[in-house]
Amino acid sequence: MKRGIDHLEVGGQSVFVRVDANVPLVDGRIRDDTRLRAVQPTLNALRARGARVILGAHLGRPRGHVDRTLSMAPVATCLSGLLGVEISMAPDSVGPDVSALVRGLRDGEILMLENLRFHPGEERNEPEFATSLANLADCYIGDAFGAAHRAHASTVGVPGILPSVAGPLMCAEVEALERATGQPDRPYVAVLGGGKTSDKIGVLEQLASVVDVLMLGGGLANTFLKNFGHHMGRSLVEPGQSAVVAAVREIAKKSSCRLMLPTDVLVAASPVDDASVAVVEVDAIPCDQMALDIGPDTSAMYTQVLGSARTVIWNGPVGVYERAAFAKGTRALVRALADSPGFVVAAGGDAAAAVQTAGLAHRMGHLSTGGGAALEFIEGRDLPGLAVLPDA
Ligand code: ADP
Ligand code: MG
């Protein structure tokens, strides 16, 4: 447990709040404001206690250069609308103009700093940049779980200088992930999908060593099926993963983890909506077809396992869920997770999007907004942005 905001005197103080505001933008418009909605309670609580809030965040990958298309201004406007209060927008994240704006803040007011990653010092965690940020504030709140696996100036540098606590979102993420990985109730089940195997080696190996059942889907499962001797046609199969597949299989065997792969799949010539599709067994995939979703038998089998699970971790869709024609398996999975009697943690950008689309976020035990950070946590790695914050 991390020390939370109740342990911080914030009234009349300038408080640097690092949030995760990395929302998807299309033509300068915010396509999904889930992350901004999530920080609302934190900001309301701080405002009610008279804090002078300095919001720090990043958007996209400007790589240390000013990129006007990645300005935080739309974020400030959106947050301002959600909270129903004015949020002023700083022209930069450091410098005399920003300091002047901070000095002008009154109790309960909010200032949004410009994209932290416009400065190369942010991602390099340069002491000068961290010090400039720290000089703006009296204390620090780390509430960007999605950035906690990065040792950047705003996630590690500043809390190393100022009195710091973890924000409510950070605390909620840690609590849920600890519950799902510490002493989980059993049966303990993991579902892993997504495109690439190489992205998820650490999580695969870790989960295979602790869960009772590991169910695979998506492109990840294709790679396993291929290495188990199936002909995968033109399916997405990642080359060079045979050692990983063998290792996961071996770990699962040693730990009495039941490794489950699809027995049937939905195939088509390409992942387009109007493709003609067919359900085939995994040993009968035509050579000119691609496996793009799990089939109904696999869905039923996975649903049944989830029906008696007590703890579940899910990451990665089990098909090309962006296309309606191949979204059925993922939709059925989300349903089964919602109906599962277990404590369910859904982690990852695409997993979270699938849950949101289904309107079933409220039926999950926890929906992690931080994909990469959640996976590193599940893997058992130390997150620098978390480790730097003091324990309760
Ligand atoms: P998450 O964001 O939940 O961690 P990933 O980013 O690992 O998930 O994977 C999501 C991607 O995997 C999606 O874009 C999806 O289209 C792709 N995918 C899933 N199944 C397949 C498949 N059978 N073939 C090709 N791509 C797939
Ligand atoms: Mg993704």
C-alpha cells in the first residue's frame, strides 16, 4: 500500500499532479476520453481541499521536440468541460512564464502544463528538467499508473525531490493488481491474446508459472498452434518464437498449469469486414486463409472455464476485434468475463477498448488504464514510478 492523498497537506499548496492524459487523438479531436474521466475524482478532491493544481502529462511521442499537433490544449478543454471549471493552459511546462502562471493560481484552481515530452529532459529524466518542474510546486502526486513503468523526470525525478504521495488512480491500480497477483483465490485463470508473442514473453512465462489455466487466443495463439505443428495458412504467425513457445509449455507443465489453445477458428482470405468467413478446426486451416478469430467451440470452452474462475487476468483480444466480422470471439469473451464469479482484471489498451465498446466496464473487477505498466506489474517487475512513492 502506498501513502495516499489523505496524508498530504494540500490546502493553499501548489501541487504537481502527474496524470495519464495520453488519449487517442484523431485530427486534433479526442476520440476516447476514458482516461480524462478517470482523473475527475482526483481533481475534484484536490479542488475541494483548496489545492492549487499543476497538471503534468504527455501526449503521444513528440520525442523531445515541440509538436503542435500534440499540444495538451484539447485535453485541458475536455477536462475543463468534464469538471465544469476553467482550466488555464500553460505555454510550456517550465520557464519563467509558467512560474508566473503558477504564482497566479488561487486555491482550487487548475493549470495544465504543456506536453512534458516536448522537452528531451523528460524521457531522459535529466536532473535539470526534473528540478525545474519540482520548483513549480510544494508537493507531488503520482497518479499516472500508465506511465509508472517509465523512469522519466515527471514520474521519478520530481517525486525524488518533493514530498510525494500516490494518487487515487495509482492506489486503485496497485490494489487491484496486487489482489490479482498476490494471493489470488483459485481457480486462477489468465486469458492472453493480441497480435505478437514477443511483446508478451515475460507475462506468458510468469502467468504459466502461477495460474491454474492459461487460455490463449488471437495472433499469439496462432504462433503457439504453428509451433505445436498445425498448418496456419496465411495467418499472422510470428517467426522465431519456437524457444518461447517451448519454454511456456515447459513452465506450464512443471507448474501444473493447463495450457489451452483454440480448437476451432474463424478464417477468411483477409481481415476485411465483407470477407467470406468459415469456421474450421485448427487442423484444417486452408493454406490460402488466415485465422482471424477464435471459433464457437473454443468460445464455449473458454466461457465454461471462466464460469468457475475465482481470479482472472485478461490481456489482448482473441481476434481482429476492430472488424465486426472477427469481433465475435472477443465479444463473447468480454461477456464471459462480465458473468464470471471471479475477480476479473482486464488490462491493455485493446482489451479495455473492447470492454468499453461492450458497455461492460462496470462488470469488471478492475479495468486497467495502463497497458504496458499493468503487464510489467503482472510480470513481477518493479515499476520505477511506483517504487519512488513512499509506502503507507
Ligand atoms: P492489448 O492492447 O489488449 O494489450 P494487443 O495490442 O497485444 O492487445 O493486441 C491487439 C491487436 O491484436 C489488435 O489490433 C488485433 O487486431 C490483433 N489481433 C488479434 N487477433 C489477431 C489475429 N488472429 N490475427 C491478426 N491480428 C490479431
Ligand atoms: Mg494494444
